[in-house]
Amino acid sequence: MIAVFMETRDGKIKKSSLEALSEAKRRAAELGGQAVAVLVGSGVEGLGSGSFAAGADGVYVLDSPALADYSAQGYALALAEWAAEARPAAVLFAATAMGRDLAPRVAARLGVGLVSDCTGVAVMNGKLEFTRPIYAGKAVLTCSLRSSPQLATLRPNVFPLGEAVPGAGEVVRKDVVVPDGAVKGRVTEVLKEESCEIDVTEAEVIVSGGRGLKGPENFALLRELAALFPRSAVGASRSAVDSGWIGHQHQVGQTGKTVSPSLYFAVGVSGAIQHLAGMSSSKVIVAVNKDPEAPIFKVADYGIVGDLFQVVPLLAQELKKALAE
Amino acid sequence: MNILVFIKRVPDTESKIRIRHETKAIVEEGLNFVISPYDEFAIEEALRLREAHGGVVRVVSAGKDESVAVLRKSLAMGADEAFLIKDAAPETYDGLRTARMIARAVERKFPGTDLLLFGKQSVGADNSQVPAMVAELLGLPQATVVTKLEVAHGAATACREIEGGAEKVALSLPAVVSAQKGLNEPRYETLKGIMAAKKKDIPVVTLEELGFGADDLAPQVEITGLDVPAARQSGKVLQGDPADTARELVALLRNEAKVV
């Protein structure tokens, strides 16, 4: 049995958790076992149906009023207790802010190893074999775990969603006892970024800007281009971030975020080794740069040599036409 | 306030990574090693907290003898004391192994610590595991990937980065906090700091002292392969009239790449 922790935000299961569940389903089929979804919270049974639609063979709900708000300590306690009893072969998490916060605590509580931010999962000798980029993508590690259950976090946007299946099953609810004083830290407030943009790690299309943009005001050009696509975000090179043109949460590359969107636009980005490491796993890369020798063209599938201030608005215009058709 | 900062020695981010396939390890010769960049934010935050609240900043690194160089740099930045947990093992990519060493060291060597600061991940292994694992092993609360930290009266409030925003986490101390870029602007060492750091002793803590036997720290991660990713082929580069190139590019994205 492969279990997947289903992360919820604003009363909805996150897409990256459904991706992890889809992958669990595929690997469980290979291993001849089941894929189950595990929800943690207070009164979240209603979210079980979404997990069945994504292919879960079973849904477990770990419930306690003390788990209404996310806390790494409370959630880890619930999940580790469940895993010790249910004995799944593996527990997978999406490598999101919450998954990265929570999975190590669960691993430490169970005394088992964890593989972070996987981009591939295979079955080898009855166990899972994980592939993950290290050095922000400058190298690729494959590994397995000697300990059980096998714990891993899976990078968002990499694993395809399975087809929705009509199906329902039993939701098994388990009441969790969270002892008084066991949770010494908790989330008190969630602050949304005003722009409402989605995070670069979750975006399917990223439009990134670098020093070639010459100033913060010119990121507007990129926002216009990005706005043409659903699930898009604006990214940036380190030099643009360090110049104070845009917040560091937009930075792509080593000391920023590693991303794998379907389409990546690098606009006025020269292509420093740190940036290339963070975006080279994008499916299609488009570069716009006035310097034909810029290293970014070495990794780009398509490039335009030209003045971005001329090219980008024209590109937006053409894309708008194409997308409207 | 008693603050512990944990740092790691890593190749700088300019490094081109090469692999030694027979040992499934990266080639270290010729690389320039530095304090992992996120760890510098942790050191800086510790120094600022000391300036505001008083106390002691101790910096700890687990690793080979060579890690003394990054510990000395942290002393030059202004840390009061530095310690090396001597671990001669090659990189295991196993966060729990490191977390167990650190948690044991905190219990045995550094009782009375109020705050444990880490970088959000080491640049290299990119695990983001050790801070939360240490917190769990010690039964402490945590805030990871933190861009703002306030400490007062035995409690802390941290802002941690999440997708499309931030969340505020309230923690009682002692607690574990891992630093994200944006938390602060790390200071440079001063000449005076460098001179003073040279004279300081960096005590070594052995794994035996921490009560670990030869097999106690066997890694749970089994490395089956290590390679560099396949190089991307450079594609079609268009030059000429901006309107023509834009039109041509969109046609390619639509008909060839099929992403539009």
C-alpha cells in the first residue's frame, strides 16, 4: 500500500497532492498493491470524494479539533501514529511548502529516511527507486531507502494527473488524540500575496526576467505576457532580485526555486549557471535576448535575438491571437 | 539568549558539478567551498538577535575537518564560539543521519539553548530535511523557510513562505527556525573579526562523545546512481524583424512544440 498525504488549502485538496496520488496509483499497480489518500484535519471527511475521483483505493481521515489549523507537530504526530498502525510500504507528500515542512518531521518520528523533491519514481526489486535533482539540477541522484515505510516528497508539476475515475468508497475516519502541550507552534494567520499570482513552482507557464529588463517597472511587460496563460507566474533571475526589482519568492535558480513548467520564457536573462540549473528541466524553453552569444540560447528550444522591449509586446500580441483561435 | 546556528560547507553556486562514477560522488577537487548561502542568513539573524537581546551565538557544523574553514568564517562574521562535529563520512544525502548527530549534540553539549537556526536547505543536497527533523527529535516547534522573525518574552513569531503568500507561525521557545533568502542581508566579515577569529579555538566533538557506535549512523538512503543531466540541445534561434520573429515563434510554439 502506498499512502499519500493530501494537503488541503482553503478547503480544497491541492493539485500537487493529486499528482502524487496519481503517481502512487501507477506505482502501486506495478507493485500489486493499493494507493490510499490520507487527510488530516478537523471535519475534512467531505474532501474524501475528490481523492476517489483521482484514483484512491481508500481514504483515511485523521481527525481532531486540535488539527483544525496546520501545525507540523500535530500533523506529524497524527501521520506517524497512523503509519505505525497501517504499515504502508510508502508515504508520499507533495514537495510544497507544507510537504517540505511536514515530511521530515514524520520521517524523524518514525525513525526512517526521506527522499526530497523527487522528479521520478520507479519500481525496482519490489521497492521504490527515486530520482531527484541535486545541486539545483546540476546533478541527478537515484536512490532507494533501506528503512520502511519509504518516505518521499514529489515535486509539483512533474507527475501527470491520472484520468478522473467515477468511483467512491469507504472513508475510514480515525480520531486522533493530540495531548495537551504536544503542539508548541502553530499557524496563526495566512497572508496572501496581493497580486494573487500562483507560485513559480506550481505554474505551468513561467515568464522570467533578468537584468535586460533594466528596471522594476518593466516587469509589467512580463506580467502581460504571463496573464495570457492560465496557471502562469512571473519569475526572475538572481540579479533582478538582488537589484530589488522583484521579490525573492520569484527567483528561479540555485538560491531560488527549481522549476519544471511546460513553457518557460527567459526574457533578458543571460543564463548564469545558477539560473540554468533551476530551469533546465522545463519542457519548452524560449529565450529573448539581444546578445546572440548569451548562454541562455544554449538551453533554449526557441530563441529570438532582439530587443525585448520590441519583441515582447509583439509576442504577446501574436500569442493572444493564437490563444483566441 | 543562547542561540545555536548550524552551517554546512558546500561548493559555491558558481561550481560546475562533475561526477566520479565509481564512487557515486561529486568530484571535489578544484571546487571552491563556502558556507551554504542560506546558512549565512541564519548566522546574520543570530547576530542581530544577540545585538538586540544579548546572549551567545554558537555555530556548529557537522562534517570533515575541512569544515573548520567555514566555521572560522562564521567567527569572523561575529559568532562567539564554533564547534565541529567530526564526521568523516562522504555525503550520504540522508538528512536523518545528520539530524540525529545534531539533536544529540544539542542535548549533550548545548543544554539551555533558546533558538536553533538553520538555512532552509543546504545548497547541494537540497534536502530541506535537517531543521524539521532536529525539531522533531528534540520535541521542539519549528518554522521553516522563514523570511521574518521576531523574538520576545520566550516566544517567537515567524513569517514563512508558502505558495503565493506567507503564513505566520507562533512558536514557544526553544524552537527551530530555518532561514530563507529575504530574512536579512548577511554582513561581511571585518578585518578585526578575521584577526580575532584566527585566534579562536574550534573544539571538535567526536561521534563517540555523542554516544554513537560504528553502526549507529548507517545511512537509510542507498545511492543507486549519480549523474549529470543530459545536456539540452540548443534549438532554433530567430533573428531579424521583431514582428516576423514574434509571428514565427508563436507558429513554432503552436505547430512544433504544441504548447500553445
